[in-house]
Amino acid sequence: MVQISRRALLGAGAALSAGPLLTSCGSPFDDTTAAGGNVLEFVTFYTGPDGVVMQGIVDRYNEQSTGAQIRMSAPAYGGDYLTKLVTSSIAGNPPAIMALHNNEVPPLRRFLHELDLASFGFAEDDFVEGTQDLAVVEGRRLGVTMSTGPQAMVYNKRLFAEAGLDPERPPADAAEFVAAGKALKESGVWGFIREPATWMPWLTMNWQNGGTLVAEDGTAVFDSDASLEAIDMERRWVHEDEIAPSQLLDGVQMGQQFQDEQVGMIFIGPWGLADMVKANEEDGKEFGVAPLPVFFDAAPAVAATSHVYCIPKQRSNDAWVSAEAAKFIEWVVREGSVTWAGSQAPSFNGVDAAIAASDDPVVTAMTTFVQEQPRARFVPYVPRWNQAFTYLTSATQSIVYRNEDLSLMSEAAGQATAAIKGAAR
């Protein structure tokens, strides 16, 4: 087990800065770039507006750094993101810093340094409760959680007013949500449009109702009583309450219909907030942000993603790389979190006051997402989860859009279980 302490960081940096730098092909160093060739690769999945924000943070770090320079890259995120990182780690040539989602940390656990929050000058209570547990695998802390991405509700205040609703009082529970949806529909627009796949409302609703996704033995439990109640509520929104369309729209189409004021309410992650604020400022829209309603009250929950920064083990010059990588992570949490609130919800409590007082309307609006973090729930790590989730998505879409039987959830659970347990053999 490698424990990176502040003393070790300082010592390693001093001892190795005088030695020759590794410049062989494919190393995390590049002797043609800044800072005497000391360049560390920071691999992320920030391919949207959040990538622009993080690049600005990295640029600021590089301007003040007297050690390594950081080069951020963002290969297109998808099924091969984790595969590429595992492959490079097996080869002994991983990037210096990895951005991972919480369920991507376990597959890489044997390649990652164990970290100690105290060595960064942090304590658990410096962060939103539970966020730092996302990087703990088998009792070992393998990363620092920079931020999470809980969902929130965005609603059109002008459409609310036109439908006779109070634009300053968005719905807070299931009954109010349906009532608002019906009023909007009667006024000539859709009440709600759902994200059909990755961020489908069922995830939040299932967790709120006390459901889970996978049991400890690897059995998918998409067909528990809680799960079935949740998907049946979504089905009713379309086919009985008629507040949402029966056409399957992808995330881009969903967002466009909302921007075009054809729908009153959607759920988004914090990375979509900037577009909403921009529409308010440039197009005269009146979009508001509110917490997701409590559809079920068995447990506080809202579906979320996470951004965990990890330090892989290097085959060569590991001490220097680890020391410089840790310096970057500490700085980016302390000094970059307010800026990062322009695209994601920072988990560092030390910036709450600065976010609330910011003159950037995106940053101040991010307060809603920051406050949602205690309710955040995250997809767990299980083998072949992507395949299992495909079965789940197919079942929920058939039920919600085509009004098919709830027994499809049992079929999906069986298929997912076979995939998960088959991978474990």
C-alpha cells in the first residue's frame, strides 16, 4: 500500500527535480513543452462546456506552478474510456491524473495509489457528507471527489404563469408535479419530457421509494415492488395523466423542445445549467431551477454522477509524478472549485459562501445542485453494468412509451443478472 503524505510529496519533488527526466515515447512527460519538459497528462471525460471550464482552471494552475505543467485531454467519453485507461495502466504507462466516475474506480483499484485526505490538508468534513466515500474501495481511499452531478428540475416560469401556476412555487411532490403538468398541458404545452436512458426519472424514483439496482449477490432487482411502483408512475404520466409525450426523444431533442418553450418542466444535470442561464440572458427566457420533487418518501434520493480524481502508479519516476499530481489535485479543489461551479457541483464545503456571493449567474444558480448533493445516489460498480443497464433501459422505454406490461422489468432483471453473474465466472 502506498500512502502519499505531504512530507513524502515535498521530499520526492525536491529529490527528483534534480534528476534526469523520463522522455521516452509514451511517457507522461514531454520535453518539448513548458516547465523544462515536466508535463503531466490529466485525462478527463469533460467533452462539453465543462471541458472549457476545466481547461481554464488548468491554465490558471500552469501559470502559477513552479513544478509540473498539466496537459488536460478529453477523449470522447463512451464504453472505451475505461478500457483505454485499464489498458494503459496494465502497460505501466497511465496518465498522471485520471478523472473517473465512482463506478469506474473499482476496476482500476490495483493500479491506483492509496491517498490520505490529511496529506492534502483536507478532512472529511471539508466536503459534502458522503462524497469522499465514493472513492473508497475495499477500505482504501483511491481518489478525491472533486464534484458530483445531481439532477435538478428546470421549469419555465412564463409557461407556469400562463397556466395559472405560481412561478415562484415549483412542484415539490408527486401530486403537485402531476397537477402542474396537467395545468401546463391544458394551456397548450407539454407538462414534462423525460430523459429516456442514462438519466431516466425511474432511477431517482426507484431510490426514493426504497428500491435498489443490484443486490449484494449480483442479482438485478429492477422488479422489486418499489421499482414497479416507480415505473408505473412514469407510465401513468404518459398514458393516464397525459402530461408527457409518448414519443421517445433523445436528450438533445428533449432540451430543444424545452428551449423552444413547448414543455414546462425537465430534469437536468448541472452541466446543462449554463445553457439555461444563457437563454435567460440572451433570449429573454424565464427558466427557474428547483430541487427534484419527492415522488416517494421512503428515502431521500436524486440520481447523480461523480467526478473522482485518482493518481495511477507509474512504472518509472512514480514518486515525482505522484507528488506533482497530488499538488495539482489539492490546488484544483481549493482554488478551482468556485470556477468549477460554472459547470458542476463542487463537493468542497470551503467555497459555499463564495458560490452564493458570485456575480456569475451560472455559479450562483449552481447552489441548487450543490444543495442537492446530500440526496445524491450513484450507480454502483458491478461487472458488465453497461449491458445490464441496456436491458433496464429497453424495459422502461417499452413500458413508459408503449404502455407495455410491467412484467418486462422482471425479464430485464433476469437478463441483467445473467450478464452480471456471467462476467463473474
